[in-house]
Amino acid sequence: MEDQIAVIGGGSWGSALAILLAENGYQVTLRDISSEQVKEINEKGSNSNYLPGVKFPDGIEATTDLEAAVQDVKAVVVVVPSSVMRSVAKELKGLIAEETIIVSATKGIEKDSFLRMSEVLKDELRAELHKNIAVISGPSHAEEVSRGIPTTVVAASKSKELAEEVQDIFMADTFRVYTNPDVVGVELGGSLKNIIAIAAGIADGLDYGDNTKAALITRGLAEIKRLGVALGAEAMTFAGLSGIGDLVVTCASQHSRNRRLGTKIGQGKSLEEALDEMKMVAEGVEATKAAYSLAKAEGVEVPIINQAYQVLFADKNPREAVNELMVRSKKHEIEEVVQNKENW
């Protein structure tokens, strides 16, 4: 049991984590719903749909059988799209042993409920399992992790012991793991940055430059922090790996599916057309809906998120959205600093 780990979800990130864990010496069962994909992994040691050109190491066995995958394992790593997290959690409810560690590696917010992924897991899993739930997040494109490119992430849990246990499971020569007790901030950072990445992609599609992207990243981070703190996160978390770290890589990388989606929209495609051309899920679309509604409910000012919502869901012209951001009323850069300065 101590050397057995189940990874639920055989997409690019699930496959990359399975490779990492196998290279760390664990026997990994990778569960996916696609029988064709499972057959390819087992027979060819590859996942050409999601990680073309990457060879799987020994120690990984794929299966479509969820119950078999999670039997007698040290940890279950859940890496499925946010849209199916609840249904998978329901299936897992009676299958996971009480001592099993549960790691959410999905970055997203559930549609309609606006719950974070660890909250969805707690909603569906047995109460005695709640103490075992941790989160792993940070700037970590699967394409790079699967090839052993140095990467740094964060493991989050209110329990220091659990966070450190997850840290030990994933830590490797090319995969450094820090710990953080702020689960709310780590999950929100990993979800909300996808919205700013869509906005950055739209700017790319409009042929704007580095100045524009730097502004979106910087002011986007301010919005993420404001909304995150209103929802119970610690402000300093957003200065870390799941905040500025994940934001920078997602807004700038060729691997970013959310930036790629935004680029298509900036080039004139509708949201539906852009999504039809995407092979993988862009979590930022549903996150935009959630953040827009949450910000309204909390009374938090999030102009970039608001404009992203209007472009995605109200057919607003992207250039008009950027123009409205530029001609807003004058602001201090850091309001809380200015408010604390006498006679400034």
C-alpha cells in the first residue's frame, strides 16, 4: 500500500503526474474513461492525444476500472476537469479507505455552485475522509513536467502534517514542492489566473504587445488578490507560486490552453468557435462566470474580469473592452498604501 498511488484522470496533467510519481518509485494506477487511451498507455507506454512524444516509465498501469484503481493505495490524486469533479467524487465516496490521502490537482471552480474543488470533494466524500484532502497547485505545465523540466509547486492543507506528507510524495530532483496552509488562496489563485490568461490571449490576438500583457498580469493579480481576500484567502498567498507564479506562466506560455483560447477570440472567433477548436478543457471559461458573480456578490471591483465576462458571454468587441479598461477613472496603484500615508 505504501508504494501504491492512484491517479484519476488520464489527460495531460494526470499523465504527467503519473510519470512523476512512477519516477519517484511508486506503483501508479492511472484511471481513465477511454478504453483506447488505456490500451495505448499499457501497450505502447504513451499518451499521444495529450503528451505526444513522451515515453511513460515502468511502474504505470492504466485502467478504466475506478474501484480497482483506488484499492489499497497510499494516495488518490484526482486530476479531472472541474465539470466532472462532483460525479467522480460521488463514485469515489464508498471506494476510498479511511486512511487514504486525497489530493486535488484540478484547477477550477464548479459551475453554478461556485465551489472550489476541495469543497466539492468534501461535499461528496464521507466525513471521515475530509481530514485527508489536500491540494496541489502552481506554475506547472504538464508538457514540461512530463519531460523533467525543473518545476516548483505548492501543496496546501490546513494540516501541516498532511501538507508535508503530500510534499514528500511529489518532491523530486526536478519537481520542488513547498507547503502552504491557505487552501482557499491556493485554489483561488490556480482558478482565477485562467481568466487573466484568457484576457492576455485576447490581447495577443489583437496584436497588442508586451506592455499590454504586463499591465494585464499586474492589474489582474490585484483583482485576484482583492476577490481572494474577500472570499477568505490570505493576501500573501497571491505573491507566491499559486498566485503570481501561476499567473505569469499561464499568461505567457505557449502551452497555456486558456491563453490560446483568448488568442482565438482576439483574432475574431466566437467563444463557441474557439472552444470547438480546443482539444483540452479551458477552465477559465467557467471560472470567469464564477468570478464575475462572486465579485458582484462580495462588492469587489474587478474590471478586467468584468470585461472578460462581457467579451465571452455578451459578445462585446474585444477592442472596445480594452478601451474601456484604459479610459476608466483615475486610480491610485495601491489604495491601501495610499490610505495609510498621511499628507501624501
